[in-house]
Amino acid sequence: MLGTWDLATPESWLPVANTALILISGAFLAIGYALIRARKVQWHRRSMITAAIFAALFLIVYVARWVLLGTKPFAGEGAIRTFYFVLLVSHIIVATLVAPFVFVTLRRALRGNFTAHRRIARVTLPLWAYAVVTGWLVYWLLYSTT
């Protein structure tokens, strides 16, 4: 599944397209962090808005895919199966928690409340990064053990 896509069947290409959306979000998240550390505020702002847009697109596509296609069962066995489910549960919890954090963090920045923005961004950034990385790992484990 990782390397074979049939454009006629969404079950084939939609998971990788969806995962690409969150990876793009994560890339812009990392770029945005580097930019603010370099004090390039305007580029940081652009990067973080782009990260949020791609994360929102991921969420929309993920929910639509889940409604239309359902879920894919994990085929691994033994220790890898346990690892997968521990990773999946932690990913779901963090991904669910991070969405309101992202919203509040962006809202504070867009309103110019930078002190409050910085305070919550210190929590939001690692949560968001964890959700991106574990989301990719969940995808990789799910589709590489087929």
C-alpha cells in the first residue's frame, strides 16, 4: 500500500494523500518555529497559518474518509500490535487535545495578544508536533504491515 496507488479507488490513494496533508502541516510548523526563533515574525505568521490550514484540511479529509470508507484493521501481531495500539491511543488523545490549543494559540496571535500567545504556544507546539509524528507513524505501521 505504501507504494501502489490506483487513482480509480480512493481506498488506495486517499490515506497517503491525507497523511501528506498532516506532514505538510508539520513541516510548516517546524519552519514557523525556526522563523520565530530567527525573529522573522511576518514569515512565522505566514508559516503557522499555512500549518493550520493544512491541519484543518487533514481533519476534513480524515473525517470524510472515515465516514465514507471506514477504518482499516491493523494486521500486525505480537509486540508490534501492542506498540501500535499504545501509539494509536496516545496519538488520538493528543490529536484531540491539540485542536482547541491551536485555535486559541492562533486567535491570541491574530488579536495581537502576544504575551498570552507565547505562553500557550509553548504547550501547543510540542503537542502539535507529537500529533504529526505519531500520526505518520500510525499510518506507516498500518499500511506497512499489510
